[in-house]
Amino acid sequence: MNWLIEPLSLGFIQRALLAGSLAALIAALVGTWVVIRGLSFMGDALAHGVLPGIALGVVFGFDLTLGAVASAVAMVAGINLVHRHSRLNEDTGIGLLFVGMLALGVVIISRGGSYAGSLTGILFGDALGVTGSDIVVLAVALILAVGASAALYRGFLALSFNEEKAAMLGMHPRIVHIAMLALVTMAVVASFRTVGTLLIFGLLIAPPASAALVARRVPAMIGVASAYGVASVAIGLLASYHLDTAASATVAVVAVMAFFITLGVKSAVSA
């Protein structure tokens, strides 16, 4: 049992486990709606779209969270602009902004003195360097995500399965859609310090996708996705400690592997 007790006795591992678990719970809750709604591409784009605002914060020394929020809002507005004022599909706008915002972020960071280090930290996070303030931000974001999901549950559910029916029931699908995107943005902004903008997408998609294989009802999916996410964080951190690999990346790999293991087991059982 020393392989388990030794890493868990270290303060920075304990903080990483707590912060990673909070991030996994947020991602499981928000990611379930992303998977059901079919917003995976949008989620990926938002995870990269916050990069310019964070980069500006790094270069000019202002709060990174504010920069991330401003960048995400600008990206959503840009996608909406392309969709409303052209005949192009929404996916085209997402693709354009996805590439453009990612490239702009890299350009901005390249103007700073610590280009490689800053870019690596933003994209991949620093799970082992989590601070108390990071944990507080994640805890508040989790409370807000739970509250918003509970308040908008019927609207999210109706929109996920039938947008026209949601409109007929007077649930204002456009407003509900914006609220869903706001939740995705909050999940990314709250978690990027811990797992990075690139890897938060893994937690947003992999655990909910795994849950979708074994659960049918949304509450059950959220619960199963939460279990998958927290387990991925714990196993990933332990593996990272013993194998001397990047913590956040290892967590993401474990989460994706869990999906394919679940898929394989389900296929074998169904055969």
C-alpha cells in the first residue's frame, strides 16, 4: 500500500487531487449537456478560444480569469456574427474562430519573454502547482454550475432533444442555448489553471461520453460521469507520480482510456 500512501501524504498531491476532483465534477455536470446537445466542437473551440485573453493577462500582468472570460465572450459573439450575417453553417464560424483565437493567443504569448513556459502552462495547466485560491474558484464554479443546471434543467433537457418543441413550450431556446454556452465557458475558465485549456476538453467529453454508454437518464449520466471524472483524476495523479509524467496530460489520457475500456466491455457483453 506504500505506492498509494506515499503520494497521498504529500501536500501538493492532496491539493491537486482536491482541485482536480472539483474540476472533474464541474466538467461532468457541464459536459453531460455538451455531449447530449452535440456541442463537442463548440466546447473544444471555447477551450481554445480563451487563449488570447489569458495570453494578454500573462503579457500585461492583469487577472487571467478576466482575460479568459472576455476572450470567450468575444468568441461566442464572433460565431454568432458569422452565423447571422452569412449563409454559412454555424460550424464554419466555430472553425474560423477556433483557429483564429488559438493562433492569436500564440502570437500574443510569443511577444512575451517566457513564450514556451507560458504557453505550456496555459495549454496543459499545472495540477501539481494548485493554490488555495484556485480551489476556492473551482468550488464556487461547482456551486454555480449545480445551481444553474438545477434551475434550467427542463430548458436544457428540452433543448437537447428538440429545439422546436422547446420553443413551443415557451422555454426560450436561444436564451437557454446561451446559458449552456456560459456554463461551458465557466467550466473552462475555472479549470484552466489546474488542467489547462487543452486538457479540460478531455474531462468535458470523455467521462460524460463514458456515462452515455451505461446510463440512459440525464441525472444518472451526470452521476456516472462524475464518478468517471474523479476516478480519472485520482488514477491519473497516481500514475503521473510513479511514472514521472505530466500530471494533467496523464489525467486526460486515463479519462479517454476509460471510455474505450467501457466501450470494449459493453461491446463484449452485447455480443
